[in-house]
Amino acid sequence: QVQLVESGGGLVQPGGSLRLSCTASGSVFGIYRMGWYRQAPGKQRDLVANIVNSGSTDYADSVKGRFTISRDNAKNTVWLQMNGLKPEDTAVYYCNAQRAIRPYDSWGQGTQVTVSS
């Protein structure tokens, strides 16, 4: 099993910043991609950003230029720096880790991000 522990969520005003972190432990061997997804009430869970071992990244169009994902492979930790936050960024943010062996997909417990004045 892979355990993912997230931190860094909270309440922030529009235009503000937050930094989320996620650390993987347990069966971390074989993790090749880590990332963040988010789910707003009544909506599906969508990709925010992910990063592979080589450092290549992928972002949702809605966050490009505002969010930055980074990773420390040695520490099995991934961060999501969120700048220029908007009310529509409000959601529960979930950390995700993918492996080429079982378990293929692991999820954190989620951290709430609320953007409101």
C-alpha cells in the first residue's frame, strides 16, 4: 500500500496563494507519476497537475500560469504552489500517486481549499 499525506489547504482571499504538499510512504517503489486532482461539490474529480519522475509536467488549462507543481523524488514529496487563486478554485484537493505495479493508483484523504472574500 501507498500512503499519501497532504497538507496546506485552507481559506484564502481571491488573488491569494497557498502551497499544498503531499508525501508518499509505504510501497513507494515504482511510483512514476504524482499529481493533484480536485473535486468541487456536485462535480467530478478532475486533474489539476501532475509530474513524472523526469520532471515533465501537465496542467489543466484553467490553472496554467497560476499553479506550479514540483517534486522531490528522493523524499517522495510533491508540492502544488497555487497563486492568483480564484473562487472557482474552491474544491477538495487530492494527491495521487501512480505506479507501474499494483497498487497502480493511490489517493490521499484530500485537503479543502476555499477561496472567498
